[in-house]
Amino acid sequence: MTESTLDLPTIFEQPNLSAEHIDTLKRLAFSSKESANRFRELLSQTESGAESNGGDASLKAGVSRLMLGQPDRAVTWLEKAPDGALKLYHLAVAYREVGRFADAAKTFEAAAGAGADRIECKCLAAECHLLQGEISDTRSMLEAISADGSSSAHWHYVMGRVLFEEGEREAAIESMERALEIDELHPAANFHLGTMLHLYGDDDGAKLHFSMAAEDGNCYANALLNLAIVYEDECRFERAAGFVRRVLVVDPAHERARLFLRDLEAAHDMYIDEQEVMDSQKRNAVLDIPVTDFELSVRSRNCLKKMNINTLGDLLRTTEPELLAYKNFGETSLKEIKAMLTHKGLALGQLAHEKRNGGGGAGIVSIAPVAPAPGVSADIYNRSVATLELSVRSRKCLQVQGINSVGELTQRTEAELMASRNFGQTSLNEIKGCLSELGVALRPNDA
């Protein structure tokens, strides 16, 4: 039976699942919403059979759950599947996705021994050590297979991750690009290169590589969500929402995607506010024009200077009685100033309700330094937020707010973070989760 004649039911009916069957399954399962629904229906039937028969049905169920972005459930099924290269490879991936990095590394090594691609499995085992923070061990493992690895996209991908962790930004990007020269569809290399480019301001490059990663047979949810973030930054909310909805087609219960979509829909509804912000910025630019730019007599200029009226905005916030109350300010200067304002369609005192020499803009929140909480080490408080496992969106929001360390982050309240443009509930939950793992938290709103 040729691949062109295979459909979803036919693949699930196969007595022995092959690598070719899995590749076809990845391509077909999420090609449409109807296909995704049919895929879940067939998976449910397969799991019912696996409960009683086990065997290859457990492999099908495990691989399918992995494709749905449910690695915890994939582990349960794959551990029951018959041993073999396919089972061990996908079980290693599932272990990695649930954070069992040591188990994942061992299982990738076992998969290599069982007949899976040796260099790929060795590289992915090395990546698991990197995910445990063992950078030097990862480099050593890669160097040990460098003779064969230099022609492998997987080798250059993992080396790119090592270089990035070592702070070698340009070398990391070059290594990812080398991986994609070998295999332009490598999903992980595309994803991590997109992340690097987005962090360093190349949004066009980021969009290209996130898009390539998202075209992988699996629903590459992180790539789709980061792609949505880039378009959200450009205020293209509907386009961003489309990528999030693709995630939800695969996994309707995906919590991060559901929260993100809600943020995007709210942002789309508030799009007019973006225009209001632009109008406000233009207005402030006009109000900041120095009064010395206007054709006034020397006497009028001197009086305004002594009254600390330096800009057009200061003048519009000042009333006629206030000007006349000042020593040496007479009717002649008053008429001159009023005539100048009238010519510009303005009036003296029209902004008197606003605070003089201040304005209503929001300033930068200033928070006094605080000592680490009892039982929390200074190392945690001094830790850079760049080391936290945060999405690109969350990192950029913290960067915009000038938050560089965990200690600085713990001095902010939820309300202060949420006040930042593009900072939504998704980012807040993500940050709170990272802080919780470190044993710290945001400052209470009423503190």
C-alpha cells in the first residue's frame, strides 16, 4: 500500500506502526479541523483497545498523545508499548517534555542502541544534559561525536543552544543557520533561531523561522504562540489570533493558548486606544513647544520666564488672573499673549484643570530596594530574569519595564505588571509560576 492511499483510519488499522506511518500521521492529523476531530476519535478507539490488548496499540496511543502536546499521557502509553527503536525514541521525547531529563537522556541512548538514528539520539541525549544546566558536559558529548556530527543538523542545533547559553550570540545563530542549511525543515532549529532573532530585534527573521517550525507535522504549539506574539507586537491582532486558534484546533484545552486568545481578543477590542495613545503623544509634543519659539515681546518673555512658564502647555494651564497677579505683568502683555493663542486656535487657561508642570502621564514606578525574604538566598534575588524559562513575550515585557533581576521582579505587583502594554494574564501566570519554583512571589497589590 503506497503512502498516497493512506488515510487516518488506515494508519490506525495498521498492525505494526512504522516511521513512515508516523510521518504520514503527522501530516494528515491536523490538516483541518475535521481531520483533528477524526484523529481524536480514532485515538479514543485505539486507547480503548490498548487497555485490553496493549501491544502496538499502546505505541499508537503514545505517539498520538505526544502529537497532541500531552507528553504526560504519552509516557503512560509508551511505557506499556513493546520495546523497539520507535517506542524508545518517542518515550525519550515524552520524558524530555515532562522534565524528566535524566530519564530522557538514558532513553535516547537506548534508542540509538535499538536502531534509531545514532547521531540524532546522541545529540538529543546531549541536549537533555543541557536542559539540566550541565553545559560543559553537553559540549563534551557533542565534541565526542563531532567527526560524524559535523554533517548532522541535530549536532549543529544542539551546539547552537550550547553557544547561546555560553553567551556567544553570533556563533549560536551561525550554528542554527548551519543546521538549517543541512535540513531547512528542522523544527527545533527553526524555533530556537526564531527565538534568538526575536530577542535581538529581527522580527522578520523570527516570523520566517517560527512559521517554518510551525509547519512541522506535530502541532508545534510554542512556535505558533511565539509567532502570534510577534504579530501582536505589530498590533496585527487578528493575524496573531489565527495562530493561537491553530493551537486550539489540536488541543482545545491548551490553557496558555486559551488565555492568550482572550488577551488578543481584548486587545483587538481596545485597538482604538492605540490611536488615542498616538494622538496623546502628538498633543504632548505640541504642548512641549517652548514659549521662546513664539513671537512675543522681550517684556512678555521675561515675565513668563520669571513665572516659570516655559512651554505652551504651561501657558495653557495658567489663567488670566494668575498672569495679571504677577508683578510687572500688564494688560499689554496679556493682550499680546491672548492674540498669539487665538491665532493658533487656543485660549489662555483652557488646560487649567490639569496639573501645572506635571501632566497626567504615568511615570516609572519607583520602588525602594528590599532585602531577601527569610530563607531566600541573595543569589536568587540577584539572578537575572534572562535565566528564567520565560516566553519571548514575557521577557520583552520585563525588559520594557526595566526589570533585570528576580529581586526587582518581586518588588512589582500584579497590577503594575498588567499595566504594561501587551502584558496579559498569560505572561502573568507564566512569571508567577517561575517565581513560585524559586520560592519567591510578586509583591502583594496592597503592600
